[in-house]
Amino acid sequence: MEQLPYDLHFMHKFNLHKLAGLLIEDNDIASIARVYGIEEKLLGGIEDGFKENLSALAGELKKRVQRIPEEPCVVAAIGDSITSDRESWAKILNELWKDNPDRYVIDCAISGDTTCHIKDRFYSSILNQTFDRAVVFIGTNDCRELDDEAHISNISHEEYMKNMRYFIDTLQGRGKEVVIVTIPYVDSKRLQAYFPDSNQKYSDARIDQANTFLRDLAGEKGTKLADLAAALKEIKGGVLEEDGIHLNSQAQLVLCELLLPLLS
């Protein structure tokens, strides 16, 4: 496993094999293991742990919500690693609906993606899918910047706004109902400790700027809004993983609670 850039658990949790554009199904553990150059049994043990947690999270979600929508509906999940996480909101909802073949979430997210990455693959990996609604939860990686005097961000705020408007206009133009999700905060100190060679950070001001735009965009375009950023600020206790950027299980549950009534 020396050739892997990150810990195997991290690699598998966030589906980093998808970065190479490989057409491998999420449940094809044997093929993913071959990509990583490891034994299938080793990866299978990690996968079993994720599945056990998903079952528990779906059970917890059932206790928290008053109604679970069951009407036929396919949801496209458009985003980055916070969505392409084997314990994410998308996977929790699929576990919740596992006995309903007419209602499920398609994971169209790829770890590390910005809106420019999504723009590049918008037709090939999203619009070629068959779905009724889209959850657009993207922008965290756009906001990341170099921790030096230049403070250059991955994507300028102007480009981010342009890309998001394009996504929403195109989806609505094709008759898709859209839910926009605001971006959660990031703990830059924990991020830098976890990725010490990256020299990257986040500014609260840039994330707040993005979220102000997303709230305004939802009003402008008439889409539904899951204001995750606001909801997480109301929670006492940690909502982030050890790396300071990804949502932990409890935060993913909060997002599920926000999304369920919007997807009914």
C-alpha cells in the first residue's frame, strides 16, 4: 500500500478511485482493490464497517423524522467528497430507501471537484443520467486558497457564481427540480495538521460570501434551499471529521433531515 497517497480507510471512504475517471461501480470491491493494489479481503473489511454504520444512521434518521417520502423519485447528487463519501447523506438516504426500488440517489459526486471540474463533466456524467431532482452541493473546494501572501483561491468567486448559475439554469431548463445546499465551515488548523504539505486554508469570509450568494441564488431561481451552514452553526459540539473539512456522521444526519422534506 506504499503507493497510496493517503490512508486506505480515507481512500475508500471518499472513493478516490473515481479521480482517475474509472468506470467502476461503488459496490465492485474487487475491482477497487485491484486499482489500489491490495487484497480484496482487506478492503472488504473496511467496507463492512461503513455498511454497519450506514444501517445505524438510517435507523437513527427514521427516529428523527416525522415522514419518510416514498413516492417514486430519482435524485442526482452533484458535489464533491462531502457527498462522495461512503457514509454520506446520499448513502444514508439510499439505505433508508433500500426496500423501495423507485426511490434512490445517484452519486454523481467526485472527491476534490470544484464547479469547474463539474462543468467539464456536466454532460458526460450528470446530464446523461435519468433523474427527477438534483441536489447541488458544491463549492467547498472552490473556496480553498493558498496560505501565503497571494491567497489565490482554487476558483474565483465570480467564476463560482457563473458556474452555479449555469448548472441551475441548465437543470431547470430540462425540467429538473433543484435543491441547493449551503457550504459548511472548515477548520483550517485541523486541515493543515491533517494535510501538512498542502499549504492550503479557508477563510470564513469567502465561505460566507459563497453562502450569501447561494441563498440569494435559490431565491432568484425559485429552487429549494437546504441551509446546512446555518443548521450546523446551531449545533453544539463537533460536526467535522478529524481532517477539519469533511462532515462527521452526525452532521450528515443533519443534512438528511434538511433534505427529506425538500425531496418529498
